[in-house]
Amino acid sequence: MQGAPQHAYVSVPGAARSQTSRVVNDLGRTIISGRLAEGSLLPGDSELIERYGVSRTVLREAFRTLSGKGLVHAKARIGTKVRPRSDWNLFDPSVLVWHAEQGFSPDFLKHLGEIRLALEPEGAALAAQRRSAQQLEDMRDWLGKMSASGVSKADFVRADLGLHLTIAAAAGNPFFVSISTLIEVALDAMLTASSPTEDPQRFAISVRDHAGIVTAIAAKDAEAARRHMRAVVQMGIDQSSQALDTAAVPRR
């Protein structure tokens, strides 16, 4: 694509979006990884246009997207700078995924766990009050897949995610649906770090505790649903933190 006429990228909206996404993902990963440090200037427009083989319009759209995620800030006559990590929008799905791809530090995973503790027990309590019959059926289906004999690590993760996201939807609050990606990324990271399928005793406890959530939601017992969800989230935090500490993952 390098060296193609610039107007080719502007005249086809779908192609322009694809090119913008490619630039955003590459620069986003570079920033999250620290290869472009906080406060550093991004390469000049001409260099990036040549590197990615895109038009100036596409590059500007990529900068706007990254700016919306809190990663960069453009200043006249200075250039585009990487913003401090404290400004990054950690609720943005792409930012979370880029962090996950780099590997979570123990501190970052702990902070994700704290957010889960603040949100998911209340989501479960609301689900107990508002769930539909179909949502309850879906929860039981995911629970059955989690507890299947010989379930693989990947299938367990998929079923666990499905259960938690169904509970979030059953809360009947659009904000819980909006944060479902946060829950998904946090769960995936925790289960990848330390999966219950690796230990028969942990597996049995995990299935039992998740079953407790579903049973409480079926009974419309909000307090029990809140209590069981808190126990599930805390166990995940403890196990994944222990696994990361053992692996001596460098802290960021």
C-alpha cells in the first residue's frame, strides 16, 4: 500500500476506516507497552504517513481516536504527545485489550479486581430482582457448560464469561451492560493466569460458588446473590494474584 495515491484512501470510506483502525491499533499498543513513553512526542506526520502508507486524513482520524481514549494530546507547533498514564481511559475496551495483550502486572490486576468487587455483587443483586425466565435459563446453561466433566481450560473460560455477562445483562441497567467488556477482560486475564481446571479441588469450589449465584438469582434472593458473587470474585482475585506473584511478573 505504501506509495499509493493519497486520494485512494479517502475515496473509499470502508478502506479508510480499516486503515485508521490499523494505525490506531499499532500506535495504541506501542503506547501501552511503553515503547512510546509518557510525555514523548510521536513521530512526525510525514514519517507516520510513510510508515503506514496512509493519507494525512486517515492519520488525523487515528490521532482523534487515540485522543478520545486519553492516550495522546496534540499541541500546535509542538506535535502529538503521549499523555500521562493517569489520563488514559481504562474503561475503553481497546485500552483494556491492549493492556491484556501486554500482560497485566499484579497491581493492574488487583485494581481490576477491586472494580469487579465494587460492581459485580451489586449487578448480581439486581439480576436476582430483575432477571427474566430466559436469562435464568441461559445462566443455567452456562453453568452446565462450566461444570461439564473434562471441560477444557478454553471452554471453562468461555462458559464463565458467558455466565457473568448474562448476569450483567440481567441486572437491567444499561451501565452494567456498558462495563461488560471490563468484566470480560478482567475475567479472561484472571482465568488465564490461574484456571480452576488445573486443580480438581479449586474446580469443584468454583462450580459450587457459581452455582450459588445462579441458585440465589433463581430464588430472587438479592442478598444471597450479592454474597455469592463477592465470594466468587474474591477467590478469582486471590488465585490470579498468587499465580502472578509466583511467576514474578514485572510490575509496571
